[in-house]
Amino acid sequence: MLRSDSSVLEQVPAHCGSTIMDAAASPSAPLHPFWPRDLLIPSYVANDRSMSEILVFLFSVSGLLLLVTWLVTGSSGQLGTWRRLAVCWFAVCGFIHGVIEGWFSLYYDVIPGDQSFLSQLWKEYSKGDSRYVIADNFTICMETITAWFWGPFSLWTVFAFLNNKPYRFVLQLIISLGQLYGAVLYFFTEHRDSYVHSEYGHPVYFWFYFVFMNALWVVIPLLLIVDAWRQMSTAQTFADRTHKAKRK
């Protein structure tokens, strides 16, 4: 169990007040909000930013990227509504993978005690999956690959569609397969652990943070994989017909 002596209590902001004193009075009470409740996180420092501040930042930046990308993709008039939405998705992926998940891949070992904004974002998210504050091997490996491969590749895909590059659907297929594979492993590994890293059934921490926010990387990549398959199959069919016509 976590120690409840003064060296630990000094790390906790004063505004936690009576809650911390109550926890200190009970040796069995953990000084963190994560699950399972007996996790040992001696370096943990409570966030001094609220849930609303963190979520407003995340969705505001994502929304701004969506808006800007939507306007940029509409300026040429070459892309339809569905394609513009797909490009917007990759723009947001570039931000989330490259910046937010990139931060985790670099600072996962100090996040529990760090008060930088992105570290606090990860501590907030960890209420839905505590693997992010215990330096879980699978999570570190998955997020590192996601950050340093799918982040830059997502931005490359945005560029490819804006400039009508012939390899754009190849990039879409590669990234979407990688995202889908990572998301399936993410859910499946936690399923095998019996969902012990979250308060199972909690409307925000389990259903919104853990399930909904990650299910997006199952549903949307699946749709984009089907789309890329159809586009590339159509192109190959046309190439085969052209090749046959030339041989006659």
C-alpha cells in the first residue's frame, strides 16, 4: 500500500484538504484515484486542473483542426463531402497521435508526478485506464509506434489528398490498418485483464474515456479500410482492362 506519511502528503495540493486528511487517517486508503485501488504509485501528484479544463482543451483543439481542414479541403472543390471528412479525420489523428500520444511516449515515466498540462491530461484519462500511469509495457510500445509512425503518416495523408497524389489511398489503407490493429489489441489485452484498470461501468471513466474514445479508432478505420479497398480495386480493374486493350 501507499505510505500516508508527510513526504507523500506534501506532494498533494492544499485544495484537496479534508479528503486527503481522511485518506491519511486510513492506512488502507490509496492516495490516488486509479484502479485497481491497491496500485502503488508513490510519485503521484493530484492534478490542479479540472476535468472540464482538460476536456475543453482537447475538444477545442480537435474541433479547430476539423474546421480549418474542412475549409481548406473545400477551397479546391475537388473533394466530395465524404472525402473531406476523411481528410479531417487524418488531420485530427496527426494532432492526437503526434502531440498527445507523442508526449506519453516521451514522458510516460514521469507523468504520475508531473504537472505539465499534457501530463495532467494523461492522468485524467488514466482514471479510465490506469495502465498509463504505471508504465505498462504494452501501452508504452503501442503508443510509441502510434505516435512516431501513424502521427506523421496521418499528416502525410492529408498532404496526399490535398495534392491528389496517386499513393493517397495506399497511405489511407496502411494507417487505418495500423490504427485498427492497435485498437483491437488495446481492448483485447484489457479484456483479458478483466477490465481491472478502470472503475468498470462508470459512465465517464469507463464508458466515455475507455470505451467510446477508443472505439472511434475501430469504427472509423474500418470504414476507411473498406473505402481504400474499393478505390484501389477499381483502379486495378481499370489498369487490367487498359493492359488487355493494349495487348489486342
